[in-house]
Amino acid sequence: MQAVGLGLFLLLMPRVGLRAPPDSVSCSQGLSCWLLEADVLCSPGAVGLASGPVLVPTQMRMESVLHCAAASDCSPCVKVELQLAVLGPQEEVAGEGVRDGAGMDALRHRDSGPLRSWVLLSVQTYPSSRCVALEVQLPRTLARPNHTVGSLWFHCFEAVLRGELHVTSYTSPRYREVLSQTHRVPDCSWPAARAAIRLCQVPRLHLSVGPEHIVVQLQDVPAGQNFTMWFYWNQTSGLKGLRTEKGPQNYSLPSAQLLPCLCLQVWPDIPDPPRTSRCPFTQDPMAWTRLWAQAQLKLRRTAGRLSCSVLVPCAVPAELVPCWRLKRAGPCHELPHLRQALTLPTLHEFGTLQPHPNLCVQVWSGGRVQLMQCLLEGAMQGQPADLLLMETRDPQGNMLLCAMERGTCVPLASSTCMGVAVGALEQQLRRDVQAGQCLQVWDAEGSVVGTGWACSLEKYLRAHWVLAWMGGLLSTFCILLLLLLKKENLKGWLKMLKEDYSSGGVLRGRRALILYSPDHAGFERLVSTLACALTRLQLAVSVEMWSRAELCAIGPMQWFHAQRLRVLQEGGTVVLLFSRGAVARCMEWLLWKQGERLPRDDPYSAFSASLNCVLPDFLAGKAGGQYLVACFEDLLRPADIPELFRTVPIFTLPSQLPTFLLALAGTAAGREQKSSLKKHSLWIGVSLQRAIRECQLQKPDGHCPAQASALPGSGQAPMGAKSEAGELPPAMGST
């Protein structure tokens, strides 16, 4: 059977016209192998039964190697490895198929020669195919039935970069299934090919960015080789070519074209060349700055709806964020659930929004606002200082209203961003919404939060001040009536009034900034009582509760910096009015360590923002002459104030009101002024005691107990409570 197979194999016609590199065959120890024919016609044929032991390939593996005519003139080819095993005689059994026969003792026949096998390797690739014939022998003494006896290597089949080869292997005649495998040749990124294959010897690109031009230089250019350079923008709509250069090795582009999507591609001037591409500016900050400087955001009003489009040279990851801005220079508060991913080029529509002067659209990218445009900038007619309300319904169908502030819906009872308690106007606002006197800017249909209404606060503010004036006049009338009933008290009050205004006021020309923690409404009323009493003495007082509109417009940090600078420039005083909440906030900052999570903070509290500047002044010993510390003795013990703040005078109110007022008056106060301040302290003390009792009578959840307990760690905060690095914790407010 083997002789017949060999005779048929030798009669196969060799193929002519295919050029192949020199081939070689090698095998492992114990095996002998030869290359019989490098290019023959072959066919696997049908599977036959082995009448005796035969040598067959059982596994195939391929790898890409280089075939080199010279040191730097190589071409890719594929090396094939076959593992060989001994297959014993076989027989067919009815119902069981083919199994090993009983003639395995033939391996030990003393007169038998070596096992001999003819192996065919066939390769198919576009556009040609090839088949080689190999002979392999194994001494019978080394044969182990059904065990691998060694390996055979064929070097090698010619290939091309990025090419694909399909190789099959079998014996002639064939005794088992055909081994088949597909192998893909790598491209010029293959490390072994870069220096050995001419096609892969692409020059390096060196970039020099100047103020007006970008210079691209080709380096390590192979001798006698010409290259083409292509500059293009990689956009979502496809590649946009800028220019193509040939011949020289230095190229120049205007710096205005240096954008994140600017790419370069270079290839040699040969048929079907490999190309090398680079996009070196994707992480360049200057390229991103130049990109957003060239981008444009355009708002449109189409059929009563708001839409926008973004013109940008490159595809960028960004989001469109609608927001509501009360003032031209104020912050723009995001409207929830309306963000859209930016897709180019597309017209984006906000179907639930009606155009309004307070509406703006921002483009967010890289964690910051890159572009913003408001309808007010387009000279749209309307009232630009409206309050945005959100209408929802409870399960019973009742109307619920809340104010949109800082990207969330705030209950009207807590909204004071316009300088007026909006909760007091809830019934009027509800009636105006139901009567259609507010402008609808947010449709409930398609919205996940409700219906938005823009209501003008102008009439509410006017009515608010009219009521305030009427209340003030009524209060003045009641006070005068009470004083008339007590003639002696009236004389004393008139005398003090004469002292205040005939002499220009006891504290006229002095200025003070009162910093406090707004723990609750009762404590704020107590602070307001103290501030109003000081204002009657013509002390210029700055306090957070009287500047809520300005604080919301510019932010707490900017408000505090402006007030502190003015007070200190005019020789005034910054008063730190401590409460339990203020002590807790200071202790969090003083005990903060590097690497720990920052303390929780209210970004709209002036006291929390002021800690960024107040604490460094105390730690540096610069607080003397600029700061005073005070507390209400029935609400907080002086011992609970952190030790760091004891470097300046501490006053307990109202018992130490006379010395507190003298400290505010400064060293220039004369004898008469000091005497007048002592008399005023009696009247101010009575007002403070009344406000303190009201605070103490609140419910337990009012956080205003009759006697404040000592806070953990109070009075024991180290003077230099800093981070381990010796620095203050980072600022928690916006700078």
C-alpha cells in the first residue's frame, strides 16, 4: 500500500512559474527528514486503514519569521512545526467504527526497517497556492505506539505583511484527519520587521510648536526613499484633509490649525505602501484652548421652542446643560433632568422648555463650562429677574410649589435667595400660578419633575417693603406710647437719643463685620437683635442675613472677602460670634489631617467660607487689633470656645456689653462716649435677654437648650492644629 502511494506521489506534475524562497527541513533527535519536492500538485484523498504501524502528524503550529537576502533586506514568511506520532494497525468493527488492531507486535519484528512517511504541506493564500512534499523516518526501536515521537520543522512559506495563510497537512496515503490551521502575518508594528523590512522603514516625526507655526520634520529617512505627508482632521463625519506634501522633509502649518483632532500620516512612494498615522495633540491643553476659542454656541427659538447648535472643528465629548440665571453677572443654576450629550453636527432641541430671558445653555466638557449663551444676550423682551417655581401634584391632586435654586428644588419656606422670605408669599404665588399671571417655561408633558413657572418678584418686593414700613411705623408708635406712660423712661430715652444724634452717634464712623453660624431661625433672630441695636448707635454693621441677595448672586466667599477688606481698610473690627454650631465647624477644621476626607460644608454659608481666611490669621498671630470674639453666656460657655481664638479678647453677652461696646468704639473714645455706651448697654442688654429667653423656650428640636453642654474636645484644641504637613486644609468654598 505504501509503495503504491509513493509511486502515485512521484508522478504528480510540479507547478511552474511560482517563485519561492529557499526551503529547508529539520527535525528533532531520533527522526530523519528530507525535502522531496518544493512545489507539487497534491490532494488529500480518502482515509485508508493502516495495516501496520505508520508515522503521522498529530499537531501543527505556525509562527511568522523573516527570510533575509541581506541584513536589511528581508521578507516575511511562515514557519510550520508538525508533531509526529506512531499510529498502530487498525481494523473496522461493525457498529464500533475503526479501532486499533491486534497486530501491534509488528513494531517488534526483528527484520522490519525504519518507519517511513511522506508528509504533504499545502498553503493557500491570496492569490496563489503551493504544496511541498517531505519525507520523515523513525527507527522502529524508538517507536512508541500512540505517543508523540518528535517534531518536524519546515522553513518557510513566503508571505506578505498583514497577509493570511491557510495551511493543511496530511500523509500520502492518508490514515487520519487533515490538520488545518489559519495564520495571520503581522504588519509593520511587528518589532522584528521594523529594522529588517524596507517597507516598514518609515521615518520618525518630530514636532516643533511655535507661536505662529507648527513645524513637522521627518527624521531617519532611508537613503533613496521618497515619502508623502498628509495632514488631516479626524472628525465624526469623516476625515477632513488639510494638505498633502511630497518631496521635502520639513513641513509647516499655521498654529491656528493645531487642534486636538489634528493628525499626520506618512507613507513611502511605492505601490500598496504601509501608512503610519499619529494624532499627537489629543492631550495638549493649548490645543483644547484653541478649539474652544473657535467653537460657537447658537441658541434658536423655533415655533415657540428652545433649540441650539454647536459649531466646533473637532468631535469632542461634551454635554449641553440648560440653566436659569437671575442676573447678568450671577451664577447660572442647572435645570435638573435636561442634560443632553453633544452630538455633531446636530440641532439639539429642548422640547419641554419655553423661551425666556433667564434661560441659558452651557456646554460642559472636561468638568467645566466651555461655552454659554443666554436668551437675554439676544435682546429678548421680558423681565430678567423672575423667580422659577416648580409645580408638582401630591397623590390627592393638590398643588405643591418649590423654588428652583442651585440645581435643585428648594421648599418655599427655605428660599431666601432674592432677599425676601419666599415662604411668606406662598399663597400669593399659588394664586398667581392658578390665575395664569406667571409665565410657563417648563411643560409638564414629557418632564420628570413637573411644570415650571416664572413669576416676577417685583410686585412682591414692593408690597414687602410697604408692609415693612407700615410695621416699622406701627412699632415706633407703640414704643412712643409705652414711653409716654412712663415719663421717667421717656426722659431717659430722649436723653440718649439726643446724645446719639446731637453728637453724631456714639459709634459713628466705626464699622464692624459680624460672622456667625446660622444654626437655626431662633439664633438668627438673636443675632439680628444685636445687629439692630448696634446700628442704632450708628455703627456700620455687615451681617449675612441682611445681604442674602448679594450673597446668592456672587457667592459666600466673594461676599466675605469684599466685606472683610472694607472693614479692615477703614480700621473696623471683625466680630466672631460663637455658637455651638460655630464651635463644631471650627473644631472640624482644626482637627482635620492631611489625607482625611474634608469636613462637610454648606457652600452657601458665609461663616463656613470665612474660615479659609480667619483661621490663617489666628494661626499666624495676626488677629490682634482686628478680631473680637463674643458669645451669649446663656447659650454657650466661654470655655467651649477653641483655645486658638483666645488670643483676642472674649466677651460674654449681655453681661459684658459695656466693655464689648468700648472695644468696638476703639481707643479714640472719650470720657463722655464711654459713659454714654455704658447707659446704652442697659437697654441693649434688656433686648438681648428677651431674645435669649425666646430662643430657650423653643422646642427641643430647635437646638437651643437652656444650658449648652460642653462640646467634646472644647477648650482643648491645640494652638497649632494643622495638617501633618504643617499647612491648613484646603479651602472648601469657591475662591
